[in-house]
Amino acid sequence: MKKKLTEDLTLFYFPNFPKRFNSSSNKKHSVTIGIGGNIGDTKKIFDNFILCLKKDLRFTLLKTSPLLKNPPFGFLEQSDFLNGIISLKTDLCPCSFLKAMQRYEKKFGRKRSFQDAPRTLDIDIIFFDNKKINRKNLIIPHKNWASRESVIIPLKYI
């Protein structure tokens, strides 16, 4: 099912997006991540990523948003993106969580050629509990999250 929001923005509903996986977890930290991609079969990549998170004992999946198809920003000469939000719990600290997510990006073929380049799977840490972190390699909450339709629209469904 799909719901056209504007000429450029469409929400898509699939079996894993949106979905409630667990209502609770005994893990310490609540994390909200944004996922995006525009290379390959993005929906299939997202489904496989969900499968990996479900099998990974370090994480408890809570819920996902519908997926938003939206135009790129920054580098505009590329295909539209699919973006979504995933809410989960973990006992990992923020830096270890970042490393785990970067490994998943690599596993799904992410290449870092230049800023805002096309990609198979981009994972952004939007929130990690209510922490504020400002390091060279990790900024939480995610920089500019509140001005990105690719984050704020799916986030409304979490």
C-alpha cells in the first residue's frame, strides 16, 4: 500500500514497515536509528537488515515506521531514496553501537565515496536515550535531524 503525501513524497507500507516487534525489553538503552538507501533493491536490503537485527542478540527490535520515498539532498544527481525509522533497545554504549551499525552498512555494500553519495544502506543514529554527544565521528542527536523530511515524517509513526 502507498500514500502520496506530496508530489515528491510517498509513504509505503510493507510487512516489516511499519511493524511492532516487541513492546518491551530488559536492555538498558533506547535507540532510534534512521535507515536510507537508493542503490539496488532497497526494500529487500531493509528487510534483510531487519532479519539481521532480529537474530543479533545485542539488539531488541521494538518497532519500525512506514518507508518514505523522497528526493535526494546535497548531491542531487541520483535516484530517490527510501527512508525509515527503527526503534530498538541495546546494552551497547554509543561508540560500540556506532561500530556495529557501520559493520552492517559495510555488510550490505555501503561504499563511502563522497558526502551524500548514492548508497545501499545508510544507518544514522538519530537518538540514543536522551544523550548529547558531540565528537568528530559521532554526533547525537543526529545533526539536522529535525529539518529532514526523511527523518521527521517516518518518526511520526514510531
